[in-house]
Amino acid sequence: MTTPDFGFETLAIRAGQEPDPRTGAVIPAIYATSTYQQDGVGGLREGYEYSRTANPTRTALEQCLAALEHGSRGFAFASGMAAEDTLLRALCTPGDHVVIPNDAYGGTFRLFDKVLKTWGLDYSVAPIADVDAVRAAVEPGRTAVIWVETPTNPLLGIADIAGLAEVAHEAGALLVVDNTFASPYLQQPLALGADVVVHSTTKYCGGHSDVVGGAVVVDDDDLEDRIAFHQNAIGAVAGPFDSWLVLRGIRTLGVRMDRHCDNAERVVGFLLGRPEITDVIYPGLETHPGHVLATKQMKRFGGMVSFRHRGGEQAAVDVCNATRVFILGESLGGVESLIEHPGRMTHASAAGSPLEVPSDLVRLSVGIETADDLLADLAQALDQAGR
């Protein structure tokens, strides 16, 4: 079921998920096993020997993710951060250099700044929306990776994937794209020239806020071998039940993303009419600096919306504390709507760094509830915060 002729939704439901040949079960089994009987020493059944190395449920997820991203192989991990850490150790060696965004997930920045820097990996920060600035940040002979998010977290910046792929390849580096905010349904970076795609499958792929996971997808034999070795050697793999939950979520990814986008557009329209808001940040707005590029790269513009409050940091915090339908919490991409204050929550680790976010910023993960209920909730929260 990896034939490109099949549509996204068909691949999401069928890729890696053929009915069980013995029972006819249409849903992949949860292979809750650590080891496998061998038919004589070294006689492996379908290549399975130990579940850190491979597990049939995880294999199903990895095959599905590869199909959705139009890659040759996918790798499932215990979390998005486990995926990032394993990937970077597979692609880089101590002494290498990486260019990272000036707007990125706080946990990603923490990994580079507090963990990998002590391992000997150097990094520079650049505005990923500016191809020339990224090119200037590249250190010839040292830069191994250009790392981007698009849209970025939490300021929803848009990177020119094709342009940055050209910059990376001119320098002998690889382009890694964190595709978490867009999901494979809205954007396929490998088709635009990226070398590696990363996901926190906790978010839109899982979609129900009931699993933590991560993924890497590539379309290159050498990268496959390097990542597979490190996945097995480091061992931060997705367990069978977590893999099954992500697969369950992926089956409805297309229909969920359409509803996320529909609701986000309604929320954006509402926020534009509120005098308390100084800036509504959404790639679907023609005023967004990356709008034209996002239109070319993305099917739609996603379910993430950020805004800045005229009343400053405390007013932004007050809005977060006043919602009733929007749940105050970290993470994103679930069916439920979430609200957070990035400066004090998901991006607190970036305080005082070039990645520090505005203190008056609020980030919304717009869910799939009734849109009118979401608008009414934001209205009462903004009213309360203004008192």
C-alpha cells in the first residue's frame, strides 16, 4: 500500500496495515513481546529477534509514516525528543556545527544548548525565514545540518524548504525539517528537497493526547542505515502499544486536520476583530510574511494560532487562566483545544537566549470542537482579562 497512486487518506488507513493473514483482523495486533522464538540459531521469522531492534506493531507504524511522507523508511521513537537526539547523534559527530532557527520549540533548543553542546556539537542561530541569513550562518566544512521547523513554534514562521535544501546541499550539509505543526497531511518536506523529516507523533499524528512518541522519515539508503543503527544502539524506541495508538490516530489524520484548519480560520477571523489583540499570527493571513510561501508548500495552514495581547504579559496570562473550553496545558495537536503562555510554559527554557519569545504571546492549539463554542470561550476570556 505504498504506491504513490493511492491518496493520502487511503495510505493513512492501509499502509503497513494489511489484514492479518491468519485471522483476517483488519487492525494490526499489539505485539506485546520483548523477544521471538528462532527456528534454529539465527533462524529469524520475518527478521524479528528482539523488540528494541524491531517489533511488528512498530514496523506497521514506521511503514505507514514512510508512505505518508513519501520516504523510503520511517523510524518510530519513544518521544519527539528521543527522535531528535538519536537523529542528531546519527548525523553529527563532536566538532560539527548545526544551524538552528531563532524560533523553535523550547525543548529542541534545550537539547542543543544543554545536552548536545556538552557532547561537542556547536550551533548557530539564524532566522529561518531568511534564506540568505541561514546561508551566512553556515560554516563551510563544519556545518553538518540545517535544522528548521515550518511553521515554527510558537511564532509560526515559514521556511523556504526548497531554498534551504539548496543552501544545505551546497555546503555538503543535510536539511532536517520538523514537520510536526503541519503534519504529513498538509506538507511533505522530502518532496521539496529536505533530507530528513522529524515529527513529534504525540501531536497531530496521534491526535488524541493519549500517547507520547516521535518519528524520523528519510528517503536515502545511507541515512536509513545510519539511523537504524543508532535507533537500535540507543534504544529509545516506541513501544508496541504506543505505536498502535499513533497508528489509530493516523487513520483519521486527514479528516481531523481539515476540521482543525476550519476551526483555526474561524478563530483567526474572531481575533482580528478584538481590540485587545495587537497581532494575530497565522500563515493563512495575507499579512503574514510567509503567506505566499506557505501557500506553495502547504495544502492548508494548520490548526495553530498565536496572538499578542495589548495589555502585556499579565493580560496574556489572565486570558490563559480564564478559558473554559480551551484547556490550559502544554502540547498541541489533539482533538481538544489547548491554550498556553509560551514564555512561562513550553518556551521557558529559551528565556534569555536568542530564542526567547515575547512575554505577551498566547499560543492556541485549535481543536475540533464546535467552532461557535471556541469563539464564545475566547470572547469571555478576553472580556475577563480586560476587567
